[in-house]
Amino acid sequence: MKVSFYQFAPEFGNIKHNLRKAEDVIASAATDLIVLPELFNTGYQFISKKEVKSLSEKIPSGFTTSAIIKLSVKKNIHIVAGIAENNKGKTYNSAVLTGPDGLIGVYRKTHLFYEEKLWFSPGDMGFKVWQTPLGNIGIMICFDWFFPESARTLALRGTDIIAHPSNLILPHCPDAMVTRCIENRVFAVTANRIGSEQRGDKEKLMFIGKSQITSPMGEILYRASEDKEELTVMEIAVEKAGDKNLNSFNNLFNDRKKEFYE
Ligand code: ACM
């Protein structure tokens, strides 16, 4: 099966433009699953609560989610897309998973990074895994990578492929995903953005690009450039994520010593 990401630079606040860009790319992509960056429709650097409210949307009825669902159904593919969610007066840094039959699920970012804590409520759903004809898909968003429990929990719950919408600023994530994938025997598709944002009197944020597809053996199947817009599609053998035996003695999950862990 074919997995992919679309790395690009969203324009802050221009939901129509960002959505159109993603739609155009997805329309021409021969893929089964495509992952878009974190907050791909809004941009990243908010400067007021009012702004977050006005750019966030209800799931599934909101503008972006409705369009992504339509595209998934029309193209018969799965899409993971990071969007700002508005639910019962709270805003979340969320991602939707859509498929040929419509909305499959929503994940709300658990570990908020830096000023995201001013704008968003932390995710209240935990880490979820959805069974699909492509395999079991779990989602974590950007800074969730910093907490190994995120990927571990997804793996323990049966994830084959971690879809990882991101707006990476710190430099270490692409390398760290090698370890996350080895220690959990999962695939990961990290879809990062490129470019920079500097809004109001805030500091300039530089996004590192380097979106990545990583195998359960920790192979970097593809790492994108730091600064170029890219759609990358790769064939993967998803069943490789199901085998948790490292050798005839060691099994990744059976060998855990939970009694010694915090
Ligand atoms: C991040 O979590 N967007 C750095």
C-alpha cells in the first residue's frame, strides 16, 4: 500500500488557500493514505484567543473537515489532517482521520508545546487507534514525539502506522522517530511544514521541514528537504509492523517489565 505526506508552508489565517493547495495535491496523488501537517489549514502562530476561536471549526461540520471528507470519499483514500477544532467553547489542536466512508476519528493533541498552552486545551481523549482496511492507524501530533509514552501507547493498542502531523521547530524529531519506530516496531509518517512565521510582536518561528517516512526497523525510507514543498508517496509493507518478535527469545511487548516502570 502507498503512504504519503504533503510538506508545504501554510499561509497564516488563509484557510481557503491552504485547503485548496492540499486539495489540488491530493487530487493528483496516487496514494492510499496521505498525512498533512499540524494545523495545515490555519497556520501555527496564533496571537490571541479571539483569533483561535475565529479560525477553529467544529468537527465534522466545519469547512475544512467537510472538504477533507468529500475528497477522501471521492478519491477512495484515507487522509490525516491537522486542524484547529472548536468544541463546546474549547479549542483543541486536533487531527482528523477520514476514509472512503467519511469521518473515521479525531485525535486532540495531548502534549501542547510552548504558547499552544495559551490557545488550546490539552487533548482529553488519549491515544486512539482505528482499524482500517490499510492497517491500524494511530495519530500523534508534533511535540507528542517528545514523550515516548505517546508512541508506546499507540503501539500497545495495536497501531501499525503512526500518522504524525507536525509543525516541528526543535531539530531532533526526525532522528528521534527512528528510535520511536524501532522500539515500537511501527511505521511512522511525519508530515511537517516548511517556512517561517512571525506574527505581531512574537518571535520568529522557523519550521524545519524534513518530513519523514520511517520503517519498523528504524530505516529512514524517505526524509524530505528542509525548505521545499514536497509530495512524497512510498510503498510500504504494513504487515512488517505486526511482528513484535526481535528474535526467537525477545518479544517487544512480552519482555516489558511493567513492575519496574513508573
Ligand atoms: C510543535 O509541537 N508544534 C512543536
